[in-house]
Amino acid sequence: MPEGHSLRRLADELDATFAGSAVRTSSPQGRFAGSAALLDGTRLLRADAAGKHLLVDFEGDRLLHVHLGLYGTFLVHRPPVTPPVGQVRLRLVSEDAWADLRGPTACELYTPEQKVELLARLGPDPLRPDADPLRAWERIRRSRTPVGALLMDQSVIAGIGNVYRAEILFRHGLHPLRPGLAVRRGQFLALWVDLAELMADGVRVGRIETVRPEHLHLVGPGERPAYVYRRAGEPCRLCGRTVLTEELVGRNLYWCPRCQPAYRGRA
DNA sequence: GTGCCATGTGAAA
DNA sequence: TTCACCTGGCACC
């Protein structure tokens, strides 16, 4: 489930598992074979996440950039090492662990300049304590673009995906099509603080949990534990109105028309 | 068992 | 705007 919290967890796990160790690297699938050969046998120094991007430093000034995309996975295992199953883009093997990367959108070596460019085009990441929400606010407050689109724009805020977007807008009673410039500063700052807490919870728990404790009893067994995400056509958990969906820039929005009233020209 | 859709992005057209 | 990535969960048969 690769939203920002997953990448933070992955980076932490890779760092805890491999940092300081020499690793054998290979590309059983072949698509990363040349670069894997360059890394092979070098020491993995550090793994870190920025938004939904993973950056891994290796000895010899080599830098690995990975983006999992929609269905990529990078899973760490303990020995014994087993033969690759399916399409393994990159395999890491150390003395006491191994990991397989599958189905990523991006797996490539980065130059230092590419890393600088990446960080420069990412907005503040709510999972980083030094993140400055006012950088995001400056983009939002002057934009006619719907706030639902702005939140998913990684250059505005890094690390939000479709689940956090849908849920955070519900929690703050904001209609996803409200223009950025019609969001009040206080509303946005409250949303940011809430988002940072939810994403930090997501890192701890390993799941996106957005339903407030006092509403958990409204979630039936086996039901998706969300207010609106992927609940189109079902009743809002708080007011009973039917949850709506609509596509915006290629992704599905979900919202409750009563709890998140339409914008009618005033903030 | 089969087929569709999905937590996302970047390249190709 | 469409496709590639080519996994995994789930609804449906």
C-alpha cells in the first residue's frame, strides 16, 4: 500500500536490516542487471524516504532511487534465500537478510544532481519533523485548482495518496472540488497537523487508519475501515447520505455531500 | 477459476 | 491522453 507511510516504513526497515552491511545485488528479471552489477558487493550505507520515493546510499557514491508506483513491493526476508519467483527487478542479499523488489515504476541509479532535483520538486513531507506546511499553503492559497487535486500533487505535499486524500478531506469537512484559494488558512493548518498525526500513526501501525476512535463502532466487521474511501454508493457513517465518487485527474474522489458541502463561492 | 480494479508515476504518443 | 509497470485483493462464476 504505497502511500508515504509505507515508504517511511520500508526505508526504516531496509536501514535497520542492511545499513553497514556489504550486499550482493542482482536483477533476476534482468531489467536492472547492469546497475545491479555496479552495486554488487558494496556496503549499503543508508536508506531514506522522501514522500513516496526511496533513496538508498551505497558505498562508492552510488545512489539507488526506487518508486514503487501502484503495485510495486520491496519485501525483506530472513534466510534461507529462496529462488526468485516471478519478476524480481532487484534482489539484495546480506549475511542475515535478503529482499526482493518487484513491479516498481522506477528503479535506477541517481547522480547527486538527480537527488537534489527530486528533493527540490517535492513539497513538504508531513512525516518529516522539519517539514514546513506554509510552503504547501503558499501553493494552495493562490490556486484555483481543486484542493483534492492539490493534495495529490507531490510538489505541493509529498507522500499523500488517494486514501489519505479522501479521508483527510472528510475529516475536515472539505469538498474535494473546493478551489485551493477558497480554503482558509486555519482550515489548512488544522488539516496538516491532523494529516501528520494520521501518517505517523500509519508508520507505526503499518496501515492507514483514519476513523476516529469514537466512530469505530460504526464500522461493521469485515468493512473497510474508512469514512469515504472506496465507499461510493454506501451511506455516510456519520449522516447516512450516499457517498459520492467522481474522477479527477485520473483518480477517484470520494466524499459525502452533506458532511463535505459543495463550494458555492465563499470559503 | 476469471477478470477487474487499485494506495502512482513517468514515458510515449 | 494513453500505456507500461505486471502485483494482489476481491467480486463474481
